[in-house]
Amino acid sequence: GGGGGGGGGGRRIEQGGYGGGGSKVYVGNLSFKTSWQELKDVMRSAGEVVHADIALNEDGRSKGYGIVEFANAAGAAAAVATLSEYELDGRLMLVRHDRDAPAPARAAPGRSSGGTTGAVGGHQDCRIYIGNLDWDATWKDVKDVCRHAGNVVRVEVLYEPGGRSKGCALAQYASPEEAERAIETLQDVIIGSRNIFVREDREEGGGGGGGGGG
């Protein structure tokens, strides 16, 4: 029992906001009701928790995932091994090592590719299709989730000619392995108010719509 101090429940998770290497875990499929305090209390069963944060929308609502930093890599490994599919607030948590470490230098050229065409290009086996997407989700929302499976080169939300979201998106990873990992680990993760589904992209080229890289 007992609440834990030292949290940062009010802050939004920003890229590169944490130090350390393998001591952080990504926790997905969280209930929107779950607070950072509750998340921290559960995670403490795996080891000493330094910090727990829930990602928040601009209006302060949970995005349905969080980042937890342990005092050492052993705690993070224990969390991944023992707390995946642990039920918290009626949902089975998704726990894995946070892959948002600083990108290696070799990844830098890929970040500027994706060009100005507005479409996701690249090798088809590096691309994934994301369906059942919340109508209001932006490419940044999608990328926030996708980057936990690997190095995301580009994300594109597909839109109707009238500007309404089609409820789906394409994402391109730096490697086929990362795309495969996304398909395995991002099923049913919540973006906005809906559980996404993820599969390999079977279409040639992208559709019309707003994209973004970086």
C-alpha cells in the first residue's frame, strides 16, 4: 500500500525527457482513469521506481499510455517479465522496454526523408497500416505511440477529399524488423478514444492526407 511521491503526473511526456538506458518501460493500454500514482504503485512490485508519468492530451486527459523509469535495468526487465497483461482499472497493461532512447547517428538521414510529397514512401515491408483510428487523432498522436516500437521515419493520417479523417493511418519504420515489432506490440493500444488495429501495409504508395516526420 501507500502512495508514492516524486511523480510527474501533471507533465506531458516529451521525447528525450528521461536519462538512462534500459531502465525505462513503456506501459500501454491504460485506462483513462489510471493516475501516475496508481501506475507507480503497481510498478513498484518489480523494483524501485524513480519516476512515473502518464501521457496527457492538451486538455489534460490521459492518452492511455505512460513511461515508468526504474532505478536500474533489472527493475525494468522485471516489469516487462511480470507485469505485462496485469489488470489495472479493468484493462490489461501492455509493458515493454521503452525504445525512445536517443537515435543512433545512422538513423539521422532517415529522419529527413519522407520528403514533401505528403505520402509515406519507402520499402513496403517497413510500412504498417493503422486502422480504427480516432477521427481526431493527428499524425503526432500516432507517432507518439508508434515510436515505442522503433524508429519512425514518417507517419501519415489518411483524409477524405473534404478533409475528414478516414480513421486510418500509415507509418514507415527505418527497418522491417521495427515494423514487425509494431504489428506484434501495438494491437489494441488506445489512441484518442479507440483501440487501434495494426497490420502490414498492403497498398502501394500512400493516400492523400497530412503527414509528418522528424
